[in-house]
Amino acid sequence: MTSTPLPIDLAVIGGSGLYKFPGLENTTRHRVDTPYGPASGDVVIGDFAGKRVAFLARHGESHTLPPHRVNYRANLWALHSLGTRRVIGVNAVGGIRSDMGPRVIVVPDQLIDYTHGRYTSFCDVDGAEVKHIDFSEPYTESLRQRLLAAASAAGVAVIAGGCYGATQGPRLETRAEIARMKRDGCDLVGMTGMPEASLARELELEYACLALVANFAAGCGDEAEISIEEIFAHLAAATAEVPRILAAMPES
Ligand code: HPA
């Protein structure tokens, strides 16, 4: 099914641990053909807390796509072509800053891109118009503020601001890499924040990130090693807060 009779208020791209959007009702599934190949899966559109919400699982509904193989262009294109104008990217991250430990939720305001070999632009095809977007502020401030207001209304603690460093993955980083990122000014590290944010900007979508801290990044916590089981346990706890925050999103 591809037609969407009602306008979409908000799209959510779910990261690790968020493969279905809890509480989404009266859903329809949309498989979109894009010029960039297949999206990560069907876009599921439904009603949630009085809003029309579109949901897409970034890694696929069974988590089969690693961060460097996600078709970010197709995902953004699919959401845009269904009428989305506003996207929240939910991203699992490691915390670098000492107050950004496991289960903390952050709405970052800056990012640094360390990824490579990904398709980073819709201009990347023959004959496409070359667009130089302004990316001084990588996230849409008004959407960030709505997210922060929603978290406050829902009584969910979030940290406002922080710099997201996007790494290639799928491996976690070395201590030396994280030490360098810290010197660069990164507060968080994740594998999926780019090129999603800049592709959203190319399509003139509003875009903000809800970063869920799953672990302290390498060398930042007490543990000698990072446990994947603990990552997913912390992520499950933080993910449970996401629908509460989004349910409280004020109208634009
Ligand atoms: N590094 C990169 N991405 C992540 C991490 C991390 O430590 N934890 C969750 N996503």
C-alpha cells in the first residue's frame, strides 16, 4: 500500500532496540520505490497520541542492516515522498562526557562526521543538481526545542545539547579513537547520525536526534571492556521513554 490520505505530523527513524513503535494504532504499511534502491523496510504509518506518525526501523525490523549498510538516502527519500516534513532520528550512542552515562537521553546540537564510504548526498548521481547546504547547525533548532519541551512535559530527564561524533562501525571504537574524539569536542559517539542528518537537510526536512546512551564509550567508564548484553539492557530502558516523550510533543 502506498497512498497516505492524511498528512504525517512526525516521522520517527528507530535505531538499535526500536524496531516497532509501541502504541502506533490503525497502521498501514508502505513500501516505497526510491531512485536510490530499497529503504530499510516498510514505512509504518498510524495514529499515536493524536498525531499521524510514520515509523521506519533504520536497521530493518529484524536488525539485519549494520550502520554502514543502511540505505540512508532511500530511507529519507521514502519518508519525504510519503509527505513527511519532520523527522526524529532515534540513535543509540556511547557516552563520552562524564554526565552522559548509560540510560541518559540527549538531544544533541552539533555533530562531527568520521564516517567514510557512505553515500552522503542526493547530488551523487549523474545529472543531479549540485546543492551546497548550510550545515552550520546540523539539527533543526525549532524541532529540538519541541523535543526538549516534550521531555519536560512528560517528566523525562534529558540533556539539552552535546556534540555527536558519527563513526563508521560496526565495531566499537578504540580508547585512542575516543580520546581523539574527546579532544575534538565530541560528547557522544554513534554510528548512524550521519549522513542521515545532512540528507534530511538536503531534502529540507526538519530533523532532530534523540540520542539514547547505551554505554560509556571506550575508556570513559570503569569497565575494561564494553558488554554488548549491557548495551542492549540499557538501551531497552532508555527506549521505553521514547514514546512518552513523543506523546507529549507540542504542536508546531
Ligand atoms: N560507539 C559507537 N556507537 C555506539 C556505542 C559506542 O560506544 N554505543 C552505542 N552505539
